[in-house]
Amino acid sequence: MAEKDLSRIEPIGVFDSGYGGLTILKEILAHLPQYDYIYLGDNARAPYGTRSFDVVYDFTRQAVEELFSRGCRLVILACNTASAKALRTLQEQLIPDKYPGHRVLGVILPTVESLSSTTKTGHIGLLATPGTVRSHSYKLEVAKIDPDMSITEIECPMWVPLVESGEFDGPGADYFVKKRIDTLMATDPQIDTLILGCTHYPLLLPKIRKYTPENVTILAQGEFVARSLENYLQRHPEIENEASKGGTVEFLTTENTDKFDSLASLFLGSDVSSTRIIL
Ligand code: DGL
């Protein structure tokens, strides 16, 4: 069999601090299975959500540069914390200076754009990491699409550690999930739409659903991000034409591969065999 010319493979990069971006990758693969992908989880340094702006920017930049060096021209930050704290600087400084022709997209805008078709009361709840909440990125984007919409933002500092440690379906998770949802609904009982503003949170979805009032619609981001990527590729033939279409996924992690492979296989519902890298 002829060897593949690796220099011609141009995968799409998908980056997260850890396992959360797999919830986005899963939807991307369901919508756009034809492309090649590289998933990179910085599990060794997760969580990002409690880290400072500068640290999140540095870690994200290192990961994006790693993916660029592996042939990705387009990288999706499948991480709200990185999207909130690093996306703009990457787009406005790093890329024009060092990587012209490359692109980085985030997850916040596609999520916010879906709100007007979901909410009736105009009252939105956001559950996210401390980093995302304190950046007020969602509040700022929501104000741009509809200044009358009200958004209540609540930090959930324990939720990512629960997922990263594999405790997302254990009884201990119930306490932390219920506590934050009770706080959110007590702050604004008119909320009818809840954004899971962290890509790790869909892994806690059965518990989140259990403690959220039935009339509240819960928005996980994977579907919106996948649709928005599809739309982006249609509008940017210069990126789409170059993206290789072998239908492969390569997994990279900065942590132990055994743990990554078993949890990632569970989340994706298919076997994962990762490679450890150092950023
Ligand atoms: N999954 C990420 C997010 O969407 C990051 C979580 C973290 O590392 O704290 O925010």
C-alpha cells in the first residue's frame, strides 16, 4: 500500500483543557465526519477555569501553536474558558503576526446566537467556570444580540474537577450540581433557558437535568458549535478546500494516556488510543 504523504494532511484541530472538548468533538464528528481531526486535551494542566487570564492565554497559545505545527490551519477552542480569555488575543495578535492564513474559532458566539430561538421569558441562566463567569464574555455577547435579555451567571468551581476525576456520575456529584442549580434558580426564577457554558458539563447532564425545573431548556453547546463550523466551512472555501478528508481522528493528551483513553472512550462511545505530548 502506498504511504500517505503526511505533509498534505491538513486536519482540523480541536482543543480543550481536558475531556470537555470531547462533547464538542462528538457532535462535530456526527455532523462533519469526512474531515481529519486532531483532538488535544491539556489534561495535565486542567482545570483552566480557576487560573488567571495570563496563564490561560499562555497555555492556550502553546496548544494552538502545537496544533498549527501539526498541520492544522483551523483550530476550534472547544473550551469556554479559553474562548473567554484567549480567543480575542490569539485572533488579533498571534495569528496576524505569526500565522497568517490560520484561523481559531471559539464556542461562545455559536451558543449565544442560538438563544433567541429558545427563550420566551428572555431570562437566561449561565453555569460556567469562574474564569468564564468573571470574564462576562456571555453577558457582553448577549447584550450585543438583545440588550433586553437578562443573564444570570453562576460559577461552578467544583464541576470540572468532578469530570476530570471521573466522578461525574457518582453520588458526590449530586451535592455540587444541586447546590449551584438551586442558587441559580433562586437568583432568577424566571429563567427558562440554561446554558451549560463549559464543555465539561454535558458529562454531568443526567444530574443537571434531575435538579433543573422541567420547564427550563438546557443548552449543551456541541450541536451549535458543529453547525456553526459547518456554516463557517461553507463560507470559507479557502479553508475547506485545503482541509483533508480522510475521516481520521488523532488524540493527544498531556497526561497519562491510559486514563485518557479509558475516559475518552467512555465519553465518545468508541475506542480511543491517544499519544502523550508535552507542551
Ligand atoms: N471545558 C472548559 C470550558 O469549557 C474548561 C474547563 C476547565 O479547565 O476549567 O470552560
